[in-house]
Amino acid sequence: MSGETVPDSRPLVIIAGPTACGKSSLAMALAEEFGGWIINADSMQVYRGLRCLTARPDDADEARVPHRLYGVLAAGDRCSAGRWLELAKQAVAEARSAGALPIVVGGTGLYLKTLVDGIAAIPDIPEDLEADVRAHFDDVGGDAFRGELAALDAEAAERLPASDRQRLIRAMAVVRATGQTLDHWRRHGETIPGIAGRVATILMMPPRDELYVAIEARLDTMIDAGALDEVRNLQPEGLPPRSPLSRAVGYPELVAHLNDETTLEMAITEAKKASRHLAKRQITWFRHQIQSDLLIDTQFSESILSETFTFIRRFLLTDPV
């Protein structure tokens, strides 16, 4: 019918999963096989600095296929989910204009959910306030923090478990900064829409024992590749105050070693522990928040490529409804 809007049927692939499961290796394989561009959805890899410690792709990988949104922000910048969404939309549009398949990969679940579902346009939260809320959570713990939130946002406190640090902090920061709850903004505020097009989501969820072995091996590899030197080169000034990058797994632990507060061996042990905790939170989040089209229940290896390639070919050949 004349004047009708034709739905956007252009394909988009998402690769999600916890840290160190092999998402980047799978994205590289898909990009080379299907002519794709890799677009970052990791909240730490979006920043410049600490390239090794945040496991950003190296120059050789970036030379093999186009990469976008890696190291594009200064360490002092703040990248909210809404800001990342706008950057991701631009990167996807550029990939499509070049005739490439956009492949969005990362472990920041909120970014990936925002890409598909959109996000409420919430006023900017002052960085100092958000940092204070985050520090308070760490001081009092999830249960006590959740109890405090209940007095300001009973709905969020009831819905969110005490272990959901990220969303509890977000809910508290929003209500303290704006006087309104997150649900209020979602119901009554403007919405930034997600990406248009057909989406295929691949979720990598290996067994925890396999994942923890990979985490420990990767931390050792990072140290051998110069992660400690990266952190040392930022001293004595360090990162800008309240920089999001200062929360990268391994950074505070290695800073403690450089400040003679602990041994290198203990710093690495604590960094591995922090990385395992991150993976545990990510696994819980993905299980409840991400609807996958293909679940890969093992670490990355070439053995998964045949099944994954077949899945992508079928997805690309599927006629939009």
C-alpha cells in the first residue's frame, strides 16, 4: 500500500557472554567468513588506555577486519548505555553502508539489551553523585543498600536482588538525582529506540569450571604481555578522578602492588578473584535478561565454527516476515 513504512530487514548479529569465554575469537571468525565489521559492546574496551588489561583487540586483529568503538573515548569520559547506543547506531549504519554485516560483541549486558530494546531518556546523573552511591554500596553491602533503596524506590528494591549491584546503584542514583524513580522515567519519559533490523543473538555460556580456567590463564597472559607496565605508565598521576576505567578488573589490584601495598603474586590472585566474580554476575544477568537464538555451552574453539556458520547462513538467507 502506498505510504506504508517498510520494516527494516537488514541483519545484525550479537555475540554475548561472560568475560574470557572467547567472544572476540568467534566474532573474528564470523567477520572473516561473512564480511563483517566488529562493533564493541564492552564498557571498558570503549576507553583508550589499558589496552592489554581490558583485553582490547591488538593492532594485528584490527588490521584483519574493521573494528569499531574500541578505544574511542578518553579515560575521563563517561559512557552511559544511552551514549553507547547512539555510538553503536552510527557504527552499525556505517557497516551497512559499506555492505558489511554488523557483529556487535561484548559482555556488558545492559548495552546489548539497550541495542535491541531501546532505553528511556533519563537526565544525566552527576558523576560525583553516582560515584558516592557506588562507594556507599561497597561500604554497606547489597542487603543494606537494597533496604535503603526501598524507602525511595520500593518497586525497584522489590524487583532487584541484593546481588544486582549495577542496577541497584543505577536505581538509587536516578532517584537521588532526579527525585523520580527509574520506572517513572520509563513510563513517562521519552524513549531512545533500539536498532532497526533483524537480530540474531549468539550467547556463549561455558561451564564455570572451564570459564574460570580461561580467566586465570588470560590474566597470566595479560601480565606477560605488559599489563603491569600499562598501569605503571599511568603512575603517579593515575587515571582521572572517578574514571570508569579505574574499575577495570585488575587495575586496582595492580595499583596496590605498585604502591607497595601487596606483592605482585597477591595482586594477580586478587585480580583473578575479581574477574571470576565479574563472570558470575554476567552469567546470572545473561540467564535472566538475554533471549538467545543460538546457545553455545562451551569455551570458544574451532569445533564450534561449523554449527555457528550454518546458523548464520540460515539467518542471512531467511526471508523477513
